[in-house]
Amino acid sequence: MFTGIIETLGKITHLHADQGNLHITVESAISNELKIDQSVAHNGVCLTVVAVEDGKHTVTAIEETLNKTSLGHLKEGEPVNLERCMQMNARLDGHIVQGHVDQTATCTQFKALEGSWEYTFEYEAAIGNVTVEKGSICVNGISLTVVNSQANSFSVAIIPYTYEHTNLHNVRVGTVVNLEFDIIGKYVARLMNR
């Protein structure tokens, strides 16, 4: 389980396709502290560490993960948001995040405002996921607050710290991102559909 508070940015140093899988090697400030079999969120996708060496770690995304997330769009040299799983004795600063991406979305609007940035994302509503005003949403692993909720889109406003310390500074119109909708909202929606 995660909180959606990004711990650090990593850099993709190597991508290796192997049958239906993608092995992703990342260089980061936390890589040497990781252990094999540890869960780490990469752009909000919970992946298992399979190797650690020389300030880098490697994780593997299987075909199912590549089909449901934006990980297949990664390129060498790109930044990736990293978060280790939460400790039970720590504060929950974001919201409850499982690292299980529900679907992807595309950025349809980007505005640089005075002291903040606003992004609008559009997603396929037929899957049944919803957002609510002032509710939580996880975008590329980042816990954010919805400021404008529509039937198949939503907006979020970003403070300078988040803009500078996550890979949102690279997101522009057309960028595909990972979405994990609020787990409590998902349970409520499922109960309402019964």
C-alpha cells in the first residue's frame, strides 16, 4: 500500500523487452536501499524489484500491466515517480493508494497559472470509474485533489513543490498518464450498482 506522496524521481536507464515482458532499469537516490522482492510504485504502478546494482534497480512489467498502464510509453532517459510502500508507523499524508492502476488518461489541457499549474485529463468513462470534486485521484502515482469533475474528465491544480519534484513537469497535451481512482469511491460505486 502507498500514499501517493512521491519519494523521489528516478531516471530510466535501460528498457529491455523480453517476450511479453518489459524489464525497466531505474537509477535513483533510493535504488541502493531497495531489496529484491520489494514493492515500489513506478508512476503509480506497483512493481517488484528483481535486481539491485550500482545505484540502479530493475523491475519487470508483464504484458497485462503494459496493456493497462502507460509503462509501455516509457523511454530511456525519462524521469519516473518513485514511492516505496508505506510503513505502518508512518503518517498517511496522501490517501490510500494500492499501486493498481485502473486505467490511463490523456492530458487534454495544460495551463501555467500564477504560482501553480492546472492539468485536465480525459479518460474512458465506460469502464465505470468516477471522480468527485475535492476527492482524491492518483495520477502517475501522485496523490492529488480533483478540482473539476466531469463525466469523463477532471482537472487538478499543482503547487510548485509537486511540479518540481515529480514528473508532472514533463506532462503536456497528449501525454498518457496512469490513473488509480480512490479505493473508497470504487467500493461505494460498486455497492450502488448492485
